Amino acid sequence: MIEQVDDDTALEEVLQFLERPPAPGTPEDSWFGQRLRQVLAASLADEPEDEDAPAPEPNLALDPGLRDRLEAAAKRRSGNPFGEHPDGIGPTLGMDLGGGHKQ
């Protein structure tokens, strides 16, 4: 089991691997994934209990550019169930699932 750390420490550790993520399936990869999920979760504000209450601040404030990089890393780690076709299986079968009509 991976030792729990505070959100700031998790961010520092994620930044160390961000440019050169560990190889998939390694213990370091598992650690990186856990820390990455922790950082992304900490950067989201919880929903206020009362709709009139001001929105709470997230536990960890991230620069929008950094957040984009972290989300991109998380997306790369999650893989794509459609392989090389990020829009889904429809395009691989020659279907237009976008709602447009071809004539």
C-alpha cells in the first residue's frame, strides 16, 4: 500500500515525474497514478452544502496550465478503450455519429 501524504507533498512528488512518467505497470507507475489522482481531487472544490453558501476553495490551488498538464497525464494513463480512435468506434466502421447528414 502507498503511504498517504498531504496534498502539497503529493503535488511535489507528481511534478518530479510529470516530464518523464514511469514505465507502465511498475511500482513507480502505481505510485505516480495514486499521487496524480490525489492532486487532481484536491484541486477540485467540494460542492457547498447550501446552494446559497459561497463555493468553498479547493484544498490545492493549481495554475490552469498545470492543471491541464496533470489532466493530460491522467488521460494518457487511463488509456482509450477505442484504441487509436478517440472519437469512438463509429468512425472505424465508417459511421457518422456526429448527427450531421451526408448527401
